Amino acid sequence: MTFNNASGNSVTITLPEPKASLTSVQIDAVMDQIITTNIFLTSGGELISKRDVKIVDTTTEDLYDPA
């Protein structure tokens, strides 16, 4: 989840292993709650708006067998 802070800088909050069933509505509500409750303070001030949200899925396939 990426937010804008009071200085206009982006702030990213990363959560490991999000639920596969998450919806954009649920994520939007959580981001609104984070902004409303003002629970994170950054060096550039409080979080004031949503900028972006992404779910990153990384798959590793080992192609080398040293046997």
C-alpha cells in the first residue's frame, strides 16, 4: 500500500503474505482506516491520501541442479 504524506512524499507499507481472497473494496477500506486513525507518522508528516496498492507475487524456479 502506498500513501502520500503531508510533505507530498510516498510512503509504502508492505504486508507479507496477504490473503488470496482480498478484494479492492477491502483494501480501500483498510487504507481509509489507516489514514483516518492516523496511526503512522513519517518523517514527512502524517499520511494524508492513498497513492497506489499492489499485490506482488514472486515465484522462484531453481533451474540449476549441481548434482
